[in-house]
Amino acid sequence: MTAPSLPAGAAGARSALVALIDEAEPVLAGHRWRLDPRAAAGLAAHVTVLAPFLPPPAIDGTVIARVGAALGGAGAFDCVFDQARWFDLDALWLAPVTEAPFRALTDRVRAEFPDLDPYGGRRPAVPHLTVGFARSSSVDDLRIAAARLGGVLPIRARVRRLDLLVVDGVRGRWRSQASFDLGD
């Protein structure tokens, strides 16, 4: 299996529906800044629910309302990331103990947007929190990070909302276009 990435959309624009994992930032920030160039571009620690989403110019009030309706009734949930795993030797990531809540969110959104396949249908959708990529550093750097993370895991988090993130085409920075609260 190869490392998932967020493919470019129209004119290089990208978007993603994600669960931000704020509790992971203090543990992963130093690793992600060195090993994942998307962190420096403003993409915080997260689990992808659906990417790519629509090209940012196509995301309007109607689309946001459709996402909100798709997520209606979805509840907040706790998750635990307890082990580092690999996509081949291309990417280091953290695995949630239970994938089901993340998969359920993806299924809800895909039911509303059936033409959108996770990762453009090029790779399986595996709920994960990316630490870094070998193409951005080296396999040795990823191995060092994995060893260090072994001493600080598990990371416990509560997913209370999803964010629809877009890349600003001019600045190339990730920013939130909309947030969707999950019920408690």
C-alpha cells in the first residue's frame, strides 16, 4: 500500500473533509513539521474523512448545507491512537484503535456525494493520522520518529467536529471553509 496524499483538484486547488485531532498536536507537531510539508502549509494533525473533496470554487452554501445534512445526527466520539504503522516505507502514520467511527463519517458523506471517492479511488481509505513522508525526509528519519512516538503513545482524543479545509491557491495554505459540529 502506498502513502495517501491529497491530490490536486482543478487548477491545483485542493480540499478535504477532516477530523482535526487537536490532542495530537503537542505530541506530533515537531515530527510533522520536519516530516510532512503539509504541516508547514497549515494542515494540522487530522484524520481524513474524504479527500479530495470538491474544487474550492465549487464549494458554496448549498454544498456546505449538503455536508451538514449528511452529518446530521452523527455523534462526537472518543478515539485512541496507540501504534505507529507504515504505508510501505513511504509514510509513517498513527492508527486509531477503532476505525469504525471514522469510516461511518466517510460513508455518510459519500452517500450524499457518491461521485467522490476517497483519494480519487487510487488507494484504499484507511483511517489514519499521518506523521510524515519519506519523500519529505528519509526512511531513517521516519524510523527515528516512530521509535520516539512509541514512548509517548497512546494519544487520546475526542472528535467533536469535522472541518472542510481548502487550500488557498494564492498562498498555498490550508484554511477552514466550514466546520460541522458532531452531537454529544
